[in-house]
Amino acid sequence: MGPLRHRFLGKTFLTAAFAVLVAVPGVVTCPPAAAAAVPPPTVGACSDMTTPEENHASIRLRIDEPADGAEAAVDENGRIAISGVLHKQATMIDVSDERVVATDIAIGEPPEDVAAWASGWTTSLRPPHLGPNQVCARAERDPKRSARVLRSFTVVDRIPPSNVTGLSVSEITPYSARVSWGAATDNYGLAGYDVSVDGGTPRRTTAGTRTYRITGLAPFTNHTVSVVAVDLAGNRSPTPATASFQTEVEPPPPSGDLTFAPQDGGATASWHTYLPSDPGVRDVSYRAYLDNQLVEEFPLDTYCAAELCSFVIEPLEAGTPYTFRVDAIRPDGEVGRSLNGTFRTTAVERSVSPEITQMNASESTRCAAGGGDFYLSTDVRGSVQIPEGSSQVFDGCYRAPDSSCIDDFLPPTDDAEVAECEDDVTRTLYASAPPGRGPVISSIDDLPSTASEPRLLLAGPVAPVAWCLSSGACTILLAPAAQAAEATAVAAGAGALGSFLVVAAAGIGIGIVLGLLLAILFPSPIGIGGILEYPIDPDTDFDTFDNWGADEGEWYNSLKVYAEVIKTTKLITERDNLQFAWGNLDDALLKRTIDRACTAQQGGTGAAAGCDEDFAVYVPGARNYKLADMSQTAGHIVAAMGDGFPQPPTRMQWYWPARSVNGQKARDAGYNRNWFDTDVKFQPNICNTRPRGQVCDEFPFWTTNQAVDLSGMVASLKPVPGAESLPQATDIIGFHNKCRVDDNEHFIVLPLKPWVQANGPSFGFRVSAGGASVCMSPAQP
């Protein structure tokens, strides 16, 4: 690639550049900030004042309300009233606080105790946050005669939110129920809703979340649920909304001798054959139905041995109830008996509970509204050093003595801003980062470290998230990386912009940034060409290129994918003692595969294109993420994609499927789950004559929008051992759940031949503005 043209710094690069700044000391230095506590920052023309008032001899300007040091309560519209006295021959310019400027100032009669030389003035504004605030008033007679007054006060909110309405209970089971309710209103802003069951400890949701799943209930028992709204000041709605319900009766056990062994992505159904001495009534074949839809019809010897049949039902959604029926067919073709039963697949274990996620989001919102500079989640308190002189707003929420630099760049924007930051907040972020790593790439954060390599797989590193409200107030959430990633997922529903810090370091060219990123990712040699080779020419003068966010900015997301794959496979290799290393040829193939996958994301099949952000990546392995064998299944995915060279090239679109829950896209097109055996349109095929004990594996997956022939090409088929059927289903369903891939959401499938050949396990990660973060980690061997 030739020399790059001048452009402006874009948001994607700014994000990573600041993360590198936080992670690597000594890149940019700034004058140290004063260690003593300082008042809230001022803005506008009063920012350089050293005294509360500066009045010209011929002008008199006063602020009477709010009084200096007093409390100012917001009204029903979330505004505070400001008033004072002005020399009659002067003109008011404006009244401002930290972020809001008021120019609609009413002039009237002065107070009774003021001489006739004066006029009264009034205005109102909505403060950007509760707690300590300052307001600046300005007036002038002419440019040479002006007055300025600065007042400090505390904003409070004494008006509670409205009562919750429309509380209802639905989806009642023997063990759980879902409650939902209408939105409450508040004069300044809601922090969320407290949900209590039978008078127990309240569980907080965010302001945008008005449903809650109650679990852990006993069958056929009565319960009462109540919901109150909580505003940003902690006020609660006057009267709780309440509703009562009764859980259902526990379902009966499966009929006959039908039993189930459920897993995350499917279940094994088992029953005994019926082989009496009379051959006219014995079982000769079976018809299996899932939720009253025919799944497969098969002869006795296909899935039965030693008078016991075992039939694998997959893929299924995790934590979901299903009904299953088996009709036993006699020699005359009639149904001899039917076995019926119900089961529920197991839920995918989440690394962070919904309660912790909701609490982090709610308390971060509350901290931002209260003027806090950073909020520490419960799990990192005690491990993060609080800057000396900080003041506590409430448990976990602090104001730093110096946050002047970071405040200038929050909330994040698309503007080409450059920061030279060294204040208490940025120093705290750097001190919280684990040795040798920064917040750009989170890697496998929830895997424990090994005794032989304590440097690897660090448990629970602290990750920063900038949490900004629509008012413009921001705080920085510091939490374990897994919790930080979950919190960003609910940011939109909470009415907040969840974004990794978007700040760039002054004077750092792209080449230097990527070089530092390489040093962070790989403190020891990795035996490959290096991150700068992909896809950027290392001879490019990056210091003269300032548009890393437009034409070539797309490649930075491809770099995130590349870096996360290299680092994650390296960590797993060292942890599991695999015989694997990225050689030059394998490294080149990985880069080309990422290029093709990103091109497919952009809807193309020709020239390489870089990736967008905000998507999940699934890397299949010879073992699933729970370490169960699926080597032939993973090998089939690799072969179906031509070992990285899809043939025909139109197969490139298979890198970029979209999730389809329960294979609904294929069902809507008229296909059944056993289409390769039953649909004449696809006969004959390689699976028709598969040996006993083998199943037919297909790629693209049944649970995508590319199943069967929905992509315009018939899916690749291969017979594989039946023992790999459930492990692969569990892998895919685990990826969808752990990486939050919603129905109809696209994701990248990245099959890597050398990784499968080395018996590496599957893993998944998400790419966002802040970097790449593993969301499906392989289990410990």
C-alpha cells in the first residue's frame, strides 16, 4: 500500500489509541496536577476567576438565589431557578453552569430592600448532574465595563418518581415467572426499578429494563411481587405496584420408559425396544416428533442396540422446554405404541449474573448523575487504589481530586480531538491494568492462571468503560473485564452511551500505536511476522496520516480479530501444552481468511475489505468449548471452506451467517430437520449411505439463515460420528448465548485448519469499539 493521504482521526482509532495510552507508561507526559482537592470545574468566562465576584466600579451584579453554599432543589421539570440584582444601565449576557448556558433572562423590578438603581433578573436551567455545582453570571455596560459573579451550591432532588403502573405476571412455570410493568416518570431522571418478591431483598433493574424473571420458586406456591421506581437521587415512588400469582403444578414424569439426558444444545432420548415373540406386533421402526413436528423416521437398528434406543435431538435452544414423542411402528405400518415426554435443555452458564450486571449499570448511572468521576464494582473494591484526596459520593462512587483532562474528552464524540492526559483518573486506569496488558485486548479474562505460568491467563483484570448519560454527565466504570463487557450490553436500555474511552495520545502516529499494541499483546516472541504486516505496509509514514477511521480505518477492526486470535490461541497453547505455533505460512493463511470473512461481512466476494465493528466471531476447534471431541465436525467446517480458499468463491458468504433460532429460517422455507434424507430435491447425497452410528453434519449450520440452500448454494454434507452431534450443538448454542448473538444477528465463522489439526478447543469473542473480548472461553482441562 502506498503513502496514505491526510485525513482526520476517527472514532475507531481514537478508542484503541487511548487504551494504549492507559496501558503503556511514558508515551505522553503532562504537567502533574495539583494533589489537593479542587471544586467542581467551571466553564465559560468565569473559568479563570480567583474571587467569587469581579464587578466594575460602575456596575453592580448579584446572584441571590441559590445562595452561596446552599441547596437548590430541582422543580417538576428538573430545573433550578436562579435570580439576582443588576445595575439598571447594564445588560445581562448569560448565566451558565458546567455545561448549560441560559440566555433567556427576564428583567423586572428589584427586591424591596434594593435601591432604585437596580433591576431584578431571573432565569432557570437544568443542571447536568446532582450534587456540587457552580453557576456563572455575566453582565456589561460596554466592553470595558463588565461584571462576573461565581456561586457554588448543591443541587438536590426531593421529588419522587411516579408510581409504577401496569404490573403484570406472565410465563408462569412451576419454578419461575416473568413480571413486566409500564414506565414511570421523574422530574430529573430514573436510576431504575426495585423488584421485590415476597418482601425479600429488592433487585435493581436499569431504567430501560421493565421486565424481570423470577426464578428459584417452588411448584404450586403463592407469591407477591412489588415494583417501585427509583430516581437518580435515590427517591422512591410513593406506592409500590403489587401483583400476586401462583406457580404451576410440577409436570408429571415422562410416560412409559422414555427418559432424557438434556444438555445446553440438545438432549438424548432413550427407550426400550418392544420385541415380543409375536413378530406381527414388534417394533420395526420409529417416528420421532419434537413439539409435534416430525424429526426423523428410522429403522430399529439405526439408533438401537442391546434392546435400548438412544436418539440425539439437536440442535436445540438452551434453557428451553420441549415435548418429544416416539411412535413405534409395527410390520403392518400401524403405530403399535406411543411414548411421550417433556424435558428442558440446560441453561448456558453465564460468567456474570444478571443481578450484578444490572447493579453495575444502575450504580454507574447514579454515579454519573451525582457528579462522580469513577465507580468501582463490588468485586474490584480494595484492589483499585483510590487517588489521595478523593471524596466518596456513595459506596463505590468517587470524585477524584483531578479529573480535568478526562472531563474534556467525555462524553466521546467523532471530532478529531487529541488529549495529553495525566490526571488522577488516567493514573488510576493505568495502575489498575494488569502487568504487561492494557484494555485494548481483554483476552481470556475468566480463565484462572496456571502455577507454571503465572503471567498468563490473569484472573479478573480491571477494565474501564466510559458511562455517559444523555445529559452529558459521565463516570468511568471500573470492573472485572467480564462484568464491564456485560454492562455495555445494557447501556442502550439504561438510557446511557456505554463506550470504551475514546481519547487519542498527542503525537503518536499509527505505526507507533500498533507497535505498542504488539508489545502489549506479545511481551514474548511469537515467531510470526508481526502485527504491522497486516494489512499495512510497514514503510508507510503513519505520522502524516490522520484519518485512521475512514477509508483505511476499516482495517483496524480486522487487526482486532487477528490480534485476538493470535493471543487467545497462544494462551490456550501454553495452558493446555498443545503442539502448536503460528508459522509464517499459517500466519499468512490466517490473515487471508480474516480478509475473506470481513469481505463477506461487507457483502462482497472479490477485493478484500476490512471489518465493521460490533460483531461476534466463532472459531471452531477439534474440541468444543467444554472440551468434548468434535474433531471431524470441525474438520468438515474447515474443508467446506476450502482450507481458507472457498471454492467456488461465492462460498465466502458462508463466513458471515446470521443466527436463526431453532432453524426457523429453514422451517419457513419448507425444510424439515432431516432434509438431507427426506427431500427429493437433494437426493442422492453423501449422507444417504452413511454407516450405522454416524450422523450427517452440515455447514452452514441448521440454526442460521444459510441452512440447506438459503444462501443460493446447497450446504456441504459429511457423515461424522454420532458422538460428535451433541458436542457441536452445545458449542454453537453456547456461542450464541455467551457471546449474546441474537436471533437474525450476523456473526463470523472463522475456521482455522492448523488450530483444528493441533486439537485446539473452540472459542468465541466479540469485536467492539474498545477492542476484542473473549466471550466463550474454553474450559480448564
